[in-house]
Amino acid sequence: MRVLHFSDVHLGAEIHGRRDPEKGMHTQLKDFLRCLDFMVETAVDKDVDAVLFTGDAYHSRRPDPLPQREFIKRIISLSERNIAVLILAGNHDLPPVQGEASALDIFSVVKIPGVVFTRRPEVISLPTRKGELQVFCLPYLPRRSLVSVEEERALDEDKVQQLMGRRVREGLESLLQKSNQSDSPAILVGHIWVQGAEFSGSERILTSSAEPIVPPSVLRHRRFAYVGLGHIHRHQAIDGFKPPIVYAGSLGRLDFGEEKQPKGFVIVDLERTREGEWEAKWQFIQTPTRQFITVKLDVRNSTDPTQTAIESLNSNPQIDGAVVRVLIFIKEAQREQINLGKLREILEKRADYISSIETRTEEKQEINDPIARTPEEFEKQLRQNPIHLLEEWLEKKSQSDKQIKERKSQLLDLAQKLMENI
């Protein structure tokens, strides 16, 4: 049996690009749709039996009709080719208010042959042309679905994380116990944060205050031939143990934090071993997403900085059809000698989109340089309780600000109420 696993499409993101005034479609949406079409074509060409989508179809929880229409069209295209499809809810797919409808609920109301959508933990028996595929589903699990306000008040953040992790494990064990002991292959899909996963640059602002960080061991079980995940935009496999735990990553590039990362989806072949167990062999396939290019020009030693910059741009083939940002390093005395309008005019003829053209008078740290911490240190910082961080900051500021010292308790109470409402 052959399965295609893709994730994090984020249709409707309009971060780098422009809107076509005639067709009303943003260039970033065009890029993502091109990647989606490539995925569908690959599924057909590779004779895929099932497609598993692990969350975040849209960038907004209340997407515009245009990205909704285009996503549904691609799903119907798979259905028409007798390819089974499972759609899992990610955090961007859930409504902002509990009890409201999700944009993906349309797949539960309007029945499309072979297409299943779920926004709750469950086991789905997915019929394919090669037989049954058991799919264990862990959609995005908000903090409040795992720990109550009362429980949280009595625990520090580390204990809250342990409690959430334990409840994810218990929930998965319950699914395993309730599922039928079928001889068919089984896959676990989830939209979750696994401990040890590496982020894209755009995801470094993530905070764990709203979700569990799950150890890989929680997801491993001999029943699963493959564990396919969404949520983290960097494609990666978590360690080398079996079954493979794989983030497909986002289908296209969202911003410059993902400039140097390959984007795509995963093809999984499920085969029986001599012992009769199912195992997965997988490969990552890159999509034709737009290139994001940062061009650095150092003209500090030039007598004609504009001409030097033009020559450097003309000799750079990478900017053709790419999303480009330009950083020009100059001396303070050269500031009036740089003609940014002329540089933009040249770039507009070649680049898909110009993000920015900046001048700098001194070398600065790379924008996309990783934060100077180990993954463990970074993860530990993300896991800190925001209230504790606020308390530390207020304590520090109160030493020099009398008003903050007097209002510290009131500010902390208001912050706690805000967190509870969230």
C-alpha cells in the first residue's frame, strides 16, 4: 500500500507577494496552489492509495472563500481518482471560540466519496483500493482539552507539561485498546509538538503555554508502521528508531525563516516483513515552491556604490523568479550615493516579489542565524510559564520604577485572568 503524507498548506497567507488586480489572487496563494497541484499530480503518477493531511489547511481560522474553494477542488480531484483522503484538524483549522464551526467542517457535511475529516482523537478505518488502512488520529489538542484551570493553578509549568503529556499518552493508549485488532496496516497521524523537533525560523516565537510537548516514546507502538505529523514547518524525522516519526513540513515557504529549507511531502510504502508485521519505507519529495533569496551587497570600498550594486545583481542568477530581499552594506558617507529606486527597477524585472531593500552602515548578525542556544535550552525557555516570566520582569523593573512596584500584584492578577480566558 502506498500513502502520501502532506501538511501545513496555510492557504490564504499573504506575507510575501502581491494581489493580481484582475484575478484577485495573491501571488503567495498561487505558489501554494502550484505546490498542491504538484502533490495531486504526484499522487496520481505514483499510484498512491491514500493521502493523509496532518493539519493547517488555511492560514486563518476564518479563511476567505477563495482559498477554501481552491483547497476543496484539490481534495475532490483526489477523490475522483479513487484516492482515499483523511483530513486532520490543525490549530489553524480550529475555530477561535469553542463550539463554533471549523472551515473544514464542510467535509463532514458535504459528503465527498473517500474523504474523511476529523477534529477529535479517534481511529478511522480508511477504505482504499488496496484494502483497509487504520489511521489513529491525534488532531491539535489545546491546553484546556488536557488540563483544567483548577489543576493548572496548583502546578508549575513543568508539572503542567508532564500532566498534559501523560494525558496524551493515556488518550492514545485508550485508542489502541478500543481499536479492532485488524491485520491491516496502521498509521498514527497527529498535529502536535514532539520533543526534540527543530523549528523553522518563522516558528521561533512559538510558546508551549497552549499545548503539550510530547516525548517521541509516547507515539511509538508496535502497531504503527509510520507516524506522520504536522504543526512544525521544518521537514524532519525524529531520531532513527522504528516506527519512523516524520514531520512532512509545510508544503511551501511562508517567509524568510524558511529560506534555506526544502519543502514538500512524503511518499510512504507500507510492506510486510517476513515476520508478518507492517513496516514503512518513505521518501521526501520536494515541491516547486518559490525560492526565498537574501542578497548581501558590500559596497563600502566602492567609489560608485550604485553601479557596483547593479553589477552584483546582474550577475546573480538566483534572484530570477524568487522572493528577494537585499541588504546593502555602506559607509555613512555613501548614504546619499545609493540610488535604491534604480536597484528596485532592476529587481522588478527579474524577481517574483521584492520583500525589502535595506542599507546598513555596519555588519549585523544574520537575520536567519539560529538562536545561540542548544535545542534543549531553547525548548526549556519556551516551556516557561508566561506568568512567571512576567513576574520576573516586573520584579526587575520595580527596582527602578515606583509605579510598577505599587501595581505589580494588580498586573499579575490581570495577566492571570487573561491567561485563563485564553
